[in-house]
Amino acid sequence: MKSTQRSANRYRSASWERVCTASTRVPADFGRHLRDIARPLQIAYQRLMSSYDGHPAGIECRMEDRESWAFVLPDASGSKAWRIQQFGLDGFIGHLCFDSLNEAIEEMLRMRYCVTDPG
């Protein structure tokens, strides 16, 4: 009998991958400390990526403690492939460009835009 339950994909941020690799080459306590620091970003990354099947382009996220939003979209200027566009109640704040969607998503989360707020 086939299972109809969909298995959850595991999405790992580049910083989580680096920390996991580095923690094997340092004392155990320090490795645990590194993972503890990186874990909140990894959890946010996994949550966002798995909610949108690894492609959360165009999904607005806001800061928890501030009325400021950001989303990732293809960069129309052509300087890089992807852009984080930031905006607040008074309009656009700024943008940053990246080579990959994953880099842009990770940086958006690092900037504390972690609360999914579509629409």
C-alpha cells in the first residue's frame, strides 16, 4: 500500500552547513555553541523554504518587532539574479542583490524578516 503522506523536505541554509562542518573540527562544547547560535536562522530558513516547496519568491516577511517588510524577487536591473526588496509603512527602504534565491532568502532572514506575512 502506498503512503499518501508527503514527506517534508529538509532545507539547510549555507550558514548551517558551514557551522555543522566547522563543529566537527573544534572541541565539542564550542561546536555545540556554534550550532546554538546558528539554530534560530536554520529553523526560520527550514520553516519558510518548506512552506513554499523551496521557492518562497514574492512572499512578504516582516520583522517581529517593527512594521518593516521584505520579500525576494528576481532582480530586474540585471546586476544579479535575485533581490531582497525592503519596505515600510512609508514606502521602499532599500534593496540588496544576490546570485541565488537561497542566498537572498538566508540574508533576508538574517536581517530579521522572519514572520511570514503574505499580502
